[in-house]
Amino acid sequence: MRFLLFTVVFFLLAAVIKIDLTEGTVPLAAFNEEELQCNQQITITSVSVVTTAGDSVQSLFAAYPSEVDISLPERMAQFYELNPHLKKQAMVPGELIKIPIYDKRVQNCKK
């Protein structure tokens, strides 16, 4: 009897884990309804900056933050797309470079 009960519990637990891993629990989470009804779009603009001595990419990102939370690798990739000459050389003081800025635009909001 114990073996049968253990087997049923084991298969029930395995089924719950399988469903959680394949479908996930995030769709079941409670989100803000306005957030779900609004179509948000991220636009990328750039700001031209003249570098000074001691500037680094991270210090420039800190000086020019974005509205949208973007990971550092994604922002670095966009930075090197805008400034391909910096892939193989360091920044020189007085150089004009472009910094990507991410803006969030909300369109098609239903209330």
C-alpha cells in the first residue's frame, strides 16, 4: 500500500514539474491590466558626445542613462554598432562618439 501511495505521489509531482517547466508559472501571475492592454515599443536614439580624459563606456552609460532597463551586453552591442572604430582601439580624448539611448513609447492603449 505504501508503494502504491508513493508511486502516485511521485507521478503527480513529476506531472506538476513537467507542466511548470513546459508552460511555466509566469502566465498565471497577476499583471497590471493596463500594462497588458498597451502596446509598448522601444526606440533607440543616439547622443553624440565628445570624450574627455578618463572616460570609459560604462561611465558614459552612467552619465546618459536610458528610460528602459537594458542589459549591459545589449547596450554595449548597440554602442559598438554605432561606433565600429572603437572595437579595436581605446577612446581618445576629444573624440566624437555616439551613445545609444533607449526610449519607451506607449501606443494603442485601451482603457
